[in-house]
Amino acid sequence: MQKSNEIRINYMNPVLIGIIMLLLGMTFSITQFKVVMNMGQIVESVNMSEHLWHWLMSLFTVFGIFLAIPSGTLVQKFGSKNILLFSAIVLIIGTIIGAFATDGTTLLVSRAIEGIGYAFMIVAAPAMVATYTNPSKVGISMGIFVCWVAVGQIVAFNLTPVLLNAMQGNWQNIWFFYAFAILIFTIIVKLFVNAPVPAVSIEKPDSVDEKKPSLLDVLKNKHLIFAAIAYCGFNSLVLGLLTYMTSVAQGAGMNETQAAFASSIPMIGCLISSPIFGKISLRAGCKKPYIFGLAFSGIGYILAFSSSIPMIYVGVIVFGLLGLGVPGMAFSSVPDLVKNPKLVGMGTGIIVTFQALGMFLGSTFFPSFVSFGGSDFMGAVFYATPIALISILCILMAKFR
């Protein structure tokens, strides 16, 4: 017999919500990476100075540093789905403005607006997956969902050149095409992703006076902060690799097509590793797979910046298959770290703040380590080794399953 104080909740199918949220997230990732494969043509068409080029990537992620925590607060107040839909609208607006850009300033403004939408999405979407899925099956839905970066990068790197050729070099039309794709998948989420509801309605006694969760509760959680620092380090490796991999591969002797494929390999590996890590976490917990992934992301990063083409392939394969299971572990561990379902949104906001910081650092400061080390390979050694070790130490200090 079911106890009177238990409430059975009808959650969404973990595979279904994982796939739908993956598809919407994919369009955000495409928006982020769409500038990489034709950056030279874009900056030339808008007369952008060379020293501003990197801001086309960095500006997209920098807003996450400042908006992730406020986003978590908004998720708690208005609900993760409402904030997610809002983020998609902002992304569409930014993309359309970019399509009309005729100068570098307007293009950077459009990237900033896209970045604001991205900052809201990377908090709302994982919080939505974590709370719309049965807690015992979050590893499954999250393992599918976190492939959104991988799928988007693969599509952006391989579809964008094809579209550019089909549209006779008019990159602005590509922006319109991607804006329409965002709209389609936003409508799908609106219609088919629904919040879990209790199978029976049970009113709480009037005497129950629950303490309202606050941001301070999250900020004082040292275990969450340790996990967030580790994820910051991991993301600095991811964006460093994705931003500079193509040019390094070409420098090693690959042609443009080969370099694009090599840059896509880590994300192809992610499609395999993320669901597997998610499945493993159901029994083993998130901590051990998290540490395993961090270690091999550092090893893969170093090998990927070798001057040897075979070693580059080994590096990107290791990074993808053994390292890119980390994101699923990072977001799946949030409910266990915060210990309160009402704090999942703000806890995710903390994780995402450090994620965005890591992305900004990875896409901005890695060249300084290359200059210090005298080569891409030695720069990667000096950069990835301490980051991986510090990240692993933080996970060891954080208490979660």
C-alpha cells in the first residue's frame, strides 16, 4: 500500500526528452561555431580588424560568466521551460541581426545578443532535463542531451561550407537558414516537452512552513564550487581544442577538408562516450567517470596539438571517446551536490558560470602558452597538464556519488 505522504510523479520518458532537448541545443551550438569555417570571408566582408577576430567566438561565451547565476534565479522563479523558450527567441533575434551586418561593430553586437540567449539556455536546458526526468534515470537523459555541443559542432563544421558553396559565398543567407532551424526546434520543445505532474493531488498541511531556498545556500556549498572549478578547467580544454584545432591540423600538413574532419572527431566521440558515461553513472555514480574523463581529456588535448598527423588523430579520438563524457557527469551530479530539487536551477547556474569562464579562457589565452612553450605541442603540455590535475583534485574534494 502506498503511504499517504508519498506522491507518485509522472515524468517524461528519459530518452524522448534527451533527444528533443539535444536537437534544440544543437541549434545553439551551430550558432556558436558557424563562424569558424568561414571566418576569413566574414571578417573581410565587414572590414573587421584582425585583433578583433577572436571576439567572434569569445564574445559568444563571455556573457555566460555574468548571466548564468541570474539565469538560475530566473529558472527558479519562472520555470526552466519558460526561460529556455525566451533564450531561443533572443538567439533568433541575434542571428537575424547578424544576417544584416555590414560592419564589424554590428556583427559583434549580433554575437553579443546571441551570447545572451546562449547564457540563458545553458542554465535552463540542463536544469529542465534534470527536473523533468525521473531522478533515477537522469544519467540517461543527460547523457543524450549533453551531446548537443558535439552534434552542433559537427553540423556547423561540415554543413556550413556546403551551404556557403550552395549560396555562392553569401554567408548572410546561412544565418537566416540557421535562424529558421532554431525556430522549428523551439516550437517542438514548446509543444512536446511538458513538466512532470503528480499522478495524485495531495495538499500540504497549512502548518508546513518550508524555508525558501536562496542563492546564498548554493554559494556556501563548497562541494558544488569544487565541482564547478573542475568543470571550468575541462571547458577551457574543450574550447581551446575546438578553436585552434583546425589551424594546427593544417599546419601539420592536412588540407582544409581533412582539418575540418579532424576537428569534428572529438565531437563524434562524444556521441558515443556521453550516453555510455550516463549509463555507467546509474550504477557507479558520477564521480569516478568524471575523474576518468578529466584525466583523458588532458592527455588527448596534449596529443592533439602534436606536429605529427597520426598523433593528432590519436589525440582527438582520445579526447572524444574518453574525455567528452564529462559534461553529462557535471550536470547529472548537480542534484546530488545541492541536495534540494528547488536549488537545481541555481546550482546549474553556478556550474554554467564556471563553464562559460572556462570557455572564455580556452578560446582566448591558449596562444599565450604556445608562445611561452615555443610550439603548439609544448604550449599544450604547459596548458593542459596543470588544468587537468587541478580539476581532478577538485572533484576528489567534492562530496557526491
